[in-house]
Amino acid sequence: MRHVAKLMVASAFTALMATTAMAQTPKDTVVMAKQIDDIITLDPAEAFEFSGVEVGANVYDKLIGVDLAKNNDLVGELAEKWTVSEDNLTYTFKLRPGVKFHSGNALTAADVVYSFQRAVTLNKSPGFILTQFGFTKENVLEKVKATDDNTVVVTVSKPFAPTFFLNCLTSGVASIVDSKLVKANEKDGDFGNAWLKLNSAGSGAYKVRAYRPNEQYALDANETWYKGAPKNKRVIVRHVAEPASQRLLLEKGDIDMARNLSKDQLAAVKEKSDIQIVQGDKGYILYLGLNQKNANLNKPEVREALKWLVDYQSIERNIVEGTYKHHESFLPKGFLGAIDDKPYKFDPAKAKELLAKAGLPNGFTVTMDVRSVSPITDIAQAIQSSWGQAGIKLELIPGDGKQTLTKYRARTHDIYIGQWGPDYLDPHTNAETFAINENNGEDAKSKTLAWRNAWDIPDMTKVAQAAVLETDAAKRKTTYESLQREHQKVSPFVIMFQQVEVTAERKNVKGWVIGPSSDTNFYWPIAKN
């Protein structure tokens, strides 16, 4: 056994030395360190986690995109142009000619129809983004039609604001897949879902070379992409959970970019002459979801008390400075109707009064599911400490991103600490998930965050749903402002911060684009000197 142990140590040392000796990434390859344990699938019809959606954004094309340099204006991608009928019910898209998938297959209107059909029929987590327009597995082929190889006609159920519908088409679930390749990998009528969990069938800037869950994914550049070949040949994203490890790899030159550095690591690398910081405002909201199936959390006074028990300023100053900003409403800064109201601050005395009114003067015991990554764990521990000042015993249940998210989606949590990012750049993307719950039953088709936390809100749901039919932007803005203020008072969400995404990268790296959503983080402009 000692001999075996010696061999193991020697082997590990050799491997370490090989890594250390390399300390230089290939010039045509971009290597990132990032926490990617949240990936559940690479299928664009199913991916609904930040990392999985980011992969899709770089592998697949959509009909419509956004121009980040022009205030997120809608622009044509696969759709060269489009028209909207006077009654706002029919959209006609003319496809860009000559686009090919990675397989070499020509991209036609039939692929667009198939992509809508599979997303609606599978109806996975992001499916509601399309089904809210009246598409069902029974009618989707009537509502989405190819009139010729280059023309797609889409009919929606209501006269929605056109910008709302078009913004939804910028979401990952609206990605266009290679129907021939997917059908060739279909099993038991699954629309190729099992195969696409690990593979790709797109036409975008990259194709998936390999994906190993909780380890890494590698993407190869699509040299014939219709926008032009990416500025690098390959992107490799390694799962490195600890920010301190990311920092060491970056400083040694083993990676080009570190994506999850904490406040302390960022302060340290800023002093390095060969490292630079790139940042961008992100639409990600960091919040607590309080499951209303829990009798204590279901009490209005308890929900309010917990909002007075978070020390927002201390967490921002000591844990997330430079990476998150204090924010207490469900719409991120920069969205139509976003407000900057901050009605809550750390006030244990006020919280105790509310708990006493709820019949819980001595507090209560409750659990919180926590993803085991920084800074989520640190924030959860800070909350655990501050809640204790009011007698609330908070038990933290650690797990990886996939474990905690799966439990949350099943509504079997007490409290969940997590992030929500916009699926498209329209205020309804967050209003829908935080303020709409059409059916609070287990058989619900639309499983929003309000549903996940068993919050039954028929009146608020009607208000939020009506806002997408309003074509007057000023009136929509007013509706969202009042909706958020009501939401802050009564909801089972403790909204705390909005993310500022920060990347530390070596100075020979240029071009990294950080957008407001996971769908707008683009690898193709990244170049290395």
C-alpha cells in the first residue's frame, strides 16, 4: 500500500509539473475559468441556467438579435427583414439566404418551423416564452408555417406589443436547430433532446467539440459563419469552483480569463501589470425565494420581517463590493419601468415586532438551499447570522447548482437563494416570473418563480398579463413601476442585489463582450495578441 501511495504521489507531482511548465495557453485558443456546475443541458429548448444559455448563445443563431452598441435595439439575424400585420397578430419573416448549419445542411424555413415545434412540444423550463403566445403542440404547425424555403409566417393569439414578441425571439429557446441532424439523433419521439444535452446542431459562431458535465466544455469556431469567422479558433471553459483557484490559474497564465473572482481576488489582481478588469452591468437579480407551502413563511408579517433582517449594506461592502449593487425590485436597472426604490434596511427591532404580530415572538427554524460557490455561500452565512438576531434559526443545506435548482423547481425547498437573469430584454421577462402565477397547482403549464414559491396571485397576474398588450410605452412603464412597488410590500421574494459581471483577463486578450443577459455574452470577438 505504501508503494502504491508513493506511485500515486509521484504521478500527481508529474501531472502538476506538466501543468506548471505549460503556464501558457495556445495563441488561437481562449481558456476561461468559470463556475459551470449549473449546466443541466445544452439543448436550447431546455437550457434555462446561466451557463447553459451562454453556451447556446454562442452555438446557435436566432431569427432576431439585439445590438448592444445601440441601446439593445432589435436587429435581424437569420431573419433579414420582417413585417407585422396591422392587427399585430401576424409576423412574416424573410430569411437570410445562403446560411448553412455546422453540418453543411442548408438552413431553410422548414428548420425554423421544426425548431418552434420541438420547443413548444417539449415544453421544458423555457418553453413558456413561446407558449405564452398561444402556441401548443396541437396547433404550433398551424401557427408557424413555411410558405416557401425563405419565408416563415407566425400567427400569435393576441395583439401583443410587437416589441414584446420580437424580444422573446431573442431568447435561447427560440434558437434555430438543424432539423435533419436532430431528427437523425431522435430516440423514442424525444425530438433529439437526449442527444442535444451533450451535443449541438446549430449554425452559430461555434460548435460543441466536447462537453464533460462539471468539468469543462470546448467549442470549435465555425469558420463559415455568416457573420464571419470568430477571432479565435477554439474556446475552452473549465469548471473551477473556487475564486482563489481561478486567481492562481490566471496569474500563472494557465487560463486567459477568470469569470468568478470575488471582491478580495479582484482587489489583488488589479495590482498585476499583466492583468486587466472588464465589467458590464448584468440584469441578474440575486434574491431569496420563500416557499409559501411553509406555514410560517406564508404569513405576511414573516415575509416582511425577513426583508428587514438582511443587512444589505454590510453584505455589499464586505462580500460583494464591485460585483453586486444593492437593488430591491424585480426589474433590473436599465429596463423599461425599472425603479430604484429601496424600502428595506437592516432593522432587527422592526423585524421582531412583525414576528410577534405573526405569533412567533421567539422566531422559528427554517432551511435554505445554498449553491456551494462563492459568493452565494458567504451571503447565505451572513443572512444566517443576521436572522439569528431575531431568533430565526436558519439551517443552510449546501449542494451544487444542479442539485439546488432541481429541488427548487420541484417546490420542495423552504428558502432558496439564487439568481434570476432576463430571458429577453423586455420588462415582461421578469414581471412574468416574479409577478404571474396562472395556476398554482402541481399540474401548472407555466412554472414561474411565483409558482415555484407557491404564491397564488390571481389579481397581480391579471395586471402583469395586461401590460404586454399595451402598445403605449409610457403607459407600460407606469404599470411596471406600480407593480414593483406593490410586489416589494407583499411578495415572498427578498430581492437584494443586481449583479455587475466582472472578468479578470490577461492583457493580451481583447474583445470579450459582456451583455445584460446570458444570451448576450459573446465569445466570437475575443482575440489574443
